[in-house]
Amino acid sequence: ATNGLSRTEFGFLELWFVQKKEKVSALHDGLEPDPIERARLLRLEASKSVPSMTKPCYAPKSKKQEFKDLLRNSYGNIVRAWRLCLDRDHNGVLDWKEFQKACSDIGYAGNRRE
């Protein structure tokens, strides 16, 4: 029975099967790292080259997008938010009082006139 893993799929498995080289002199110890240290250095170099892994970059959301996200989080989708939160008197029109009530219901803290 096999578990379906191959050495090409998982690079770390070859670390278990690496044969140790004979040491020529004490000078060679500092020049060539052991396989585990070499793998750690390669992972460290790879993580430095990918900017998303080192520091998350969050673009600031617009006030409109923040409001829409709050509606989606509170009601699941925009249509349900319209029916249950925004258009409370079901006349198909959003008036100022309905909008203010919706903002307070979903926790929107931004300027409501923008």
C-alpha cells in the first residue's frame, strides 16, 4: 500500500535520505551547511523574496465599499439588506431616515453624508 507521496512532491523528504559527506577538514564545516540548515536557509531566502509573506499589504477601503461590506456581513447579501434593512417601508425608495437607521443598525461609523 502506498500513501501517494513522492519525493518530487515534497522537497523536505529528501532531507531524510541525504547521505552524509566525509569531512575533509575543519575548514569545510563552515563552508557547506548540513542539509537541514541548507533547507532552512532556502526557505528563509524564499520568504524574503515574496513580499506578501513578509508584510501584509492592505489597501484602504473606500467608504462605499466599507458600507457594502458591513451590509453583506450583517445580512448575507445586498438584496436581503435592501429588503430587511434599507427599504423599511417597502416603497422602493431609500429616504434619509431609513439610511440613518440602517447605518446605526449595521454599525457604520463613517460620515453618513459622504
